[in-house]
Amino acid sequence: MWSSLNDWLWHERFWLPPNVSWAQLEDRDGLVFPHPRDTLMAVPLALALVVVRFTFERFVGLPLSRWLGVRNQTRRPAKPNATLEKYFLMKGRKPTESQMNLLATQCGLTLRQTQCWFRRRRNQDRPCLTKKFCEASWRFAFYLCSFISGTMVLYHPMKPGLYHWYLLELSFYISLLMTLPFDTKRKDFKEQVIHHFVTIILISFSYSLNLMRIGSLVLLLHDSSDYLLEASKLFNYTHWRRLCDTLFIIFSLVFFYTRLVLFPTQILYTTYYESIANLGPFFGYYFLNILLVVLQLLHVFWSCLILRMIYSFIKKGQMEKDVRSDVEELDSSDGEAAEECPQMKNGAAPRPGAAPTDGPRSRAAGRMANGHTPDT
């Protein structure tokens, strides 16, 4: 049964053009062709890359972040509270005001104390700056090495080198998919998952059908801008604003040109029109182009995010945070005075009708309570 299913899945009429068979892609007369079974090597290679990555982050990224002065923001942990913790984990990170009131009543806290607890608890789950720096340093190192080696392979064609580079790229994207649950989660998390799945399928498909030339160009177009983005992030985390802004502008120009101009006009045009100029369409043709179109839609989505950041840069004169990232919440955000956090610290709720803890009257009352008379 498994043999019949395998034969049906890999039937020539699905994946190959008319009058082309798998036998024509077998090694012969000194010619070496890629084989689908070679892609299985990408799984152990991906596991090895995960080990290399964590070693790199531990012994290169972390010391480098300290040397460059990257400092994590001090966070005040939320006090242990079983009721609020259960709600946070099971029902949601941002309860509505009515739910906040109900939780405050259940726990014997004020509304502001409950709001402060949820803000601190959300901040605890946000990745620290050092973690972001280490992740970006690993991706920068890989994308830069991949771009350089890919350029050398394409300009100096060597079949073994091309095969090795191709499988290394496949292994890298599999490793990204493996570590995605543990990496810094951004607002485009779902798009990242789709991108990684589509990329892995595209690389495996193009390798198995000996479409590595067009596949290599797709990979190279992506790597040409990815390392610039990671470099911009690194300098953003070290607060080198001018260099960060310059690199981001360069990245944006490269991204727009490679993914909104070259990719549709050269890659998609070739695969959609020129690839079947002398052949009839087949299932593999549609399958390949659908995946490439999905990639292009993701390019458009990320281009919109980049344009938002550029607009903010032009308006305010400096690059702000990544629009995909969550903002660190302050204990006294949303206009709430710092009164709620000392209240939680002391464990006492305010008395009904108590005077506000901010403003000139409260400061004067504080001085008189300490035995001082205000100047007249």
C-alpha cells in the first residue's frame, strides 16, 4: 500500500513536463543530478544548526552585546497571585475593564492594582534586549555568509558547491521553523510561519526537480536584503541611531528593488510565461507558481510595514521601533499616577475619599506629616 501511494504521489505527470521522465534525471555519463532523497539530509543538518546557533549566541552574541553596551530594561515582577495568573494563562493577557473590576473584587485589590499587575505580568513575558540582540546577530552572520557564498556559487558554477549551499539554506529554514516557538514573537508571527513553510516546500520542490538555478536566484534575492535588516536591528539595540537609520534606508531600497521589482518581473515572469513556451502546463508548473505568488504577497505585506516605518522616520526625523514589536509597558501608563504601584508594594488599599497622591496639595501634606511646616 505504501509503495502504491508513493508511486502515485511521485507520478511523472504531476511534477514533470510532458515527455520528461524521472529516468532522465538519473546520474549518467558523468552527469550528477539532485535527488529527492538528498533533502532528507536537511533534517539532521537543521538540528546541527540549532546547536551551532545556541553556541554562537552564548559565546559570541552575548559577550558582544555586553561589549557594545546593550542593557536590559529593569522590570518589576508581578506579585504572585493564583487567581490573576490563572486568568492570564487561560483566558487572556488583556482583560476588559469589566473583567478587571470582577478580578479586582475577587482578589481584594483595587482596579489600578489589578491593571498594574497585568502590565507587569505582560512585561515579564516580553523578551529582553539582550535576547533580541543575540537572535539578530546569529541571523546576520548566517544571511551574510549565505549571500556571499551564494554569489560565489552562481558566478563560478560548481555543481557540488551549489548542491551544498542549497541544502544548507533548506536546513537553515527548517531550523528557523524549529526554534520559532522560542524566538521573539512579533505581530507578523503567522506570516513568518507561512513564509518558512512556503520556503521549505519551494526549496525541496525545486531541488527534487532540478530547478536549482531559478531557486538559487530566489534565495539570493532574499539574502541580499535580509542581512541588512539584521544589521540595522543590531545597531538599533546598541542605540547607534544614525548608523541604524542609514542601514534601514539602504535595506528598504534593496528590499523594494529585489522583491517588488526584480522578483515579479524576472522570477515570476520567467516561471509563469517563459518556462512553458515550448511545453504544455502541468501540475508542477501550477504548484511552483502558486508558492511563488504566496511569497510575493508576503513581500507586499512586509513592504507596507516598511513604508509605515519610513513615514514615521520622515515625520519624526529618526527611526522608531519595529512596528512588528510589542511596546514595553510602564507601570503607570495610560495616564495613571504612580500611586497604584506603591499601594501594591505596601499591600494597602486607598481609603474612601482619600486625597490624591500627586499634585502640590499632596506634596505639602506629605511634608507636614513628616513634621515640616511649608514655607509661607
